[in-house]
Amino acid sequence: MIDYSIYIYALAAIFAVGFITWIISLVLEDVSIVDSAWPLMFLFGAVVLAFAVNDYNFRTQIILAMVLLWSARLFLHLTWRNWGEPEDSRYRLIREKFAPNFALKSLFIIFIFQSFLAWVILIPLWPAITNNVTFSFWDALAIALWIVGFFFESVADWQLSRFKSNPTNQGKVMAQGLWYYTRHPNYFGECLLWWGFYLFAVSSDAWWSIPGPLLITWLLLKFSGVVMLEETIVKRRPAYREYIANTNAFIPGRPKHKVRTVETE
């Protein structure tokens, strides 16, 4: 029998992270910090799920370690990237759109909204962590997929940060390393990573938890990822169109032509 209460407790923990972050955003007058809170929502949600585990076998420990590694890396990366920077342009547009009284409205349209999204995406971790099953082929495949995803996301973030830190690259496109094969290798890695977590749920006979990876895939491709980011880039830097025309948006592949150095995001 499925214990729904532990999943509700996970929602409470995620909402707590979102609410505390909202309070901090009021002091800083910057809602961009929700980006740093995003991986912490999953970490605290997974910790709550872990309280329902009676026997921490090797499989459970692996899953928890993977959640911790992913969330810690992404939290540190996003915090370091945004430290000392003004509020992200995406959130400034939202602030202008929902003025006046944006401070209160942001609790619902940004922090509670993202908390709910995180809770849905977390669904595969619910059975993956709480169901005590023996290690299987699906678990091995999950680990392999997660490793590939983590590699793409972490290496892509490192490569882009290194590229942007070089003053000579200002106004140029990042079309090197993993970015040579896909315009969004970090998003591709994030997607693979969560499908890896889903395979852990499959190993726990929880095929029904597929809304989690489907939601993160849709968000990355159609909502807050590729579409939103590239719409603003093209408007600000028309030369970015060459990169779009020659390089796959998501799944890595050989570009049609070698991309010249043009403006970047």
C-alpha cells in the first residue's frame, strides 16, 4: 500500500524552502535567488522521503548520494554565477508585468509555483527512495544515464563559465566543447539526469511516476528553458541566428556548418 503522507510531508519541506527564500528575496529585493533555491527544494524533499525508509540498503544510499551531489553542485554553481549580479532580466520582466505589489505576488507566481513544480518533478524519487527493492538492471541503467546527464550539465556549466570569464570572448557565442554539438548541453544533461532518477522508480515498480521526468523535459524545452532563453537572445543579438541554424537545440549532434564567432547570450 502506498503511503501518501510522506509525499505530502515532502511538499511541506519544499514549500518551506520556497517561503524562506521568498523572505530573503524581500530583503535583497531580488527574486533571482529562487534559482539557487531550486536544487535545495529537491534535496530537502528527498531528505523527508528518506525518513520513511526502514532499511538503508546500498541502493537507497546511492540514490540519496546522487541527489545530494546534483543539488549541491547546482546550488553552488547558480549561487556563484549570480553573486553580486543584478536581478535576472527574466525576473525583471515578471516584476514589471505584475506591478504593483509585486513583493506579495511573487510569493505565489514565483516561489510557490516553482515549489509545486519541484514537488511534481520529485515524484520518481518517492518510490525510488522509499521502496526497499534489490538492485536490478534498471538501477544500473539509471546510474549510467544519470552519470551521462551529470557530466553534460556540470561540464557544460564549467565550460560556459570559463568562456564568459575571458574578456576577449565578450559578445561572442560559445560554440566550443559540448556547446559545439548542442546549443543547450546543460539542459540536455539535466533532462537525462531526471530520466535516470525515473529509472530508479521503474525498478521500484513505479512506472506511474512518469509525470516527473515528462514535466522537467517540457519545462526545459518549451517553458522556461530553450524557448524563453533563445527568444530573448535573438531579440538582443540577431547574429545568434547563425548558431541556431547550424547547431541542434537539445540533443547533441554534428553541426551543419562550423559556427563562426558571433554574439552570445
